[in-house]
Amino acid sequence: MLRPRALMPEVPCRVTWRRNARARRVSLKIDPLEGCVIVTLPMRASAKSGLNLLHENAQWVTQHLRRIQPAEALSPGASVPVGDVPHEIIHAPQQRGPAVIAAGQLVVGGALEFLPRRVLDALRAEAGRRFLASATPHAAALEVRPRAIRVKDTRTRWGSCAPDGTLAFSWRLVMAPDWVLDYVVAHEVAHLRELNHSPRFWALVERLTPHHDAANAWLKREGPRLLRVGKATDA
Ligand SMILES: [Zn+2]
């Protein structure tokens, strides 16, 4: 039976189609980062079965997509968090040198067309400073020394520790509260002593920070929002 087409959301709804050899059935999932719904089809399922499922669940899809705020464009007057504190983006065309982050403002020089890039550069640089400032005392406390600290834009991991002692962090942590950034750094520094998640490892983390559970909960809740910053389309 063909159902009358349920109305797909009044909110713009992007659908990503995936074929998966291991999928047993057609399924729907919301991707909070991309702001779309993912339809996964087993190899032999018809596209129509996916469409049907989408239509049957139109209300669920709409509700979930509505909860995801679109990323705000990085433009003058917009706000970006630094250490969880909103900072207003100010365009100061005559200002030379890198953007300045101070007193609730992020002041960016140069031509307007380069402003989003420069905002991201400033946040990335600030992130690097904060990772170092946080890692230094933790490393001293555990008598270890990172080989290097790298600033990345990872999508699936906030931090990592390579076997050679190189630590890497997502610059986006600079937007999180200080204690969240500090927890992620402490976690990776502790891996310089224990490259595993054994009880001994967790005992080290606990020596460095009390924020394990709260920081994980914060990142789970707010992480997708941080990952969307700077990814605004012209919607
Ligand atoms: Zn770990």
C-alpha cells in the first residue's frame, strides 16, 4: 500500500542515504553535526522502503532536527564562546596582526572576506596556548613530558595520545568551559604514563582532576554545538 506522502518537515530537511552490507533493516538516525537525517539501507532494500520509513517517522525527524540549532555564521556582531563565555566578533579593518581576544570581544582586523578564517585562526591559537598551560602542571605532577602538543580539528575525538608521546587536541575545546578543556588535557597527559584505560590510569586522572564525569557529560551534551561552529552555510 502506498501511503499518502506525509509532509516532510517544514524545517529544511537534508537526507543522507547510506548502503550498509551489515545492516539488517532500514533505519533512521539523526546526525546532529550535519543537521541531517541518515537513512541506512541494507544492500538489497529498495530506496522506496527508506522513503516510507522516513515518511512514517516524519514527525520524529522534524522534532529532532528542530532541536539542532544551525551554526551561526562567523560575522561581525555574532558571538562565539571562549572558555564557555560568549565573545562578540568585532571587525576592526585597520587593526594589524592577529585577532585579539579580550573582555568578551574577539577583535579581528583585515578585510571582511577573511574574517571567518581569522576568527578560526585566533581560536586555534588560543586553544594551543590553553593546552600548553593546562598540560604543563599536569605533566610535572606525573613527571612526564609530552613530545609535542598538536592542535587539530578532529571530529570524533577531543584528544589523543600517540605511543611516541605526542598529544593532540581539538581546537574546539577552547570554546568549552576551562574545566572541560583541562579534563581532556589531564586525561591525555595521564596516558603518557599509562597508555590504556586500566584502573591505574584512572587513578592518575583522578589525581589531576575531579571533573571526569561532569566533563564527559558536558561534551556529550554540548559537543555537537562546538563541532558546528564555523561550518555555517549561507542558510
Ligand atoms: Zn583515554
